[in-house]
Amino acid sequence: MATTARTFDHPDLAGIELTTVLFALSDPARLDLVRQLAAKGPQTVAQCHTVDPDVPKSTFSHHLKTLRESGLIRNEPAGRQRTITLRRDELEARFPGLLAPLL
Amino acid sequence: MATTARTFDHPDLAGIELTTVLFALSDPARLDLVRQLAAKGPQTVAQCHTVDPDVPKSTFSHHLKTLRESGLIRNEPAGRQRTITLRRDELEARFPGLLAPLL
């Protein structure tokens, strides 16, 4: 493979902790982003940032990291872009009924 | 009334914010306490503290404050004790389906 795109770590299903997920969702900007991903499906990083373009890029990157490390999203290379995906089915398998009331 | 028991502020139903509730639930000790209140009904402060007696009293008091200010619990005088109650029906009215998957 010729790609040099950076790959990020993602917790596997068993490694997703409920309190870590709740913390990730406890920030209004992160909750909005999760809701957008649930409504629209996978988005590029640039599309995600349009949820609240006034958020500084560094803050936005930190939000993505918090969501990824909690297990809520995947952040994966897709050509020259990166795609952000909500791990909805996995979350439902791990914590049934958790996400639906929040979306 | 001759009581001198301290009364605490509690947010009314409309003032309960989803992200504040999620933050309050994102600590393992606080989540355990909410689960105990859901399972056993109202408890005295002393009974609540038995969930994890190794938690220092100051930390435990801070957890109770975070839960009360988020709208998850009531902390009210009852004679010489104080009673902690999960605001389960109110939470269900404000955010249907939120608590059940967590308990």
C-alpha cells in the first residue's frame, strides 16, 4: 500500500467503558457531532467541523480524539480525506438502548 | 417550623440539562450511587456512603452535590438525617428512556 495516512487506535467493543462514553457525550459540541453523524451517516472531518465552525480547530480535534478514544466514533483514512463514523451498531451491542434516547 | 436543617437548591424539571446529567453519570462512583438509589429507593446519606466507604467524606459530599445540581437526585432533610432520592420519574419525563439502560 502506498498510503501514508495516519491510522488511529480505536478501542475494541469489550474495551468500551460506559462512564467514558457518558463523559464523551457530556459536552454539548460532542453531543451535537454524534447527533449529526447519527442523522447523516459518515462524514469527512471537514463536514463534521461545519456543525460548529466557530470552534477552534484544536478544540475540534480534541473533541474528535475524545469521541474516538471513548469508542463512540471511528476516524479512518479514506483517500486524501478522513472519514468519521458513529459506531452505532457496536454501541447498541455493548450498551443496548443507550444511544437512542440521546439522538 | 422549628427545624434548622439546611435546605439545598434543586433545579426544576425544565432546568435539567442533558449534558449536565451525562457528566454527573460519567463518574463510576456517582453512577454506582444512582444505581443503588434506583434499586433500593431513598437512602440516608450514611447509607449512600456505604456504596464505597473508602471514598473520603469530602469526595462523597462532592459527588452528592454534583448529582443534586445536575437534577438527578434530591437531598432533603428528614428529621435528624438527610434523605437522598433519585428523581427517576422526573428524569423520565424530561429525557424519556435515558436512565433505564444505565441502571
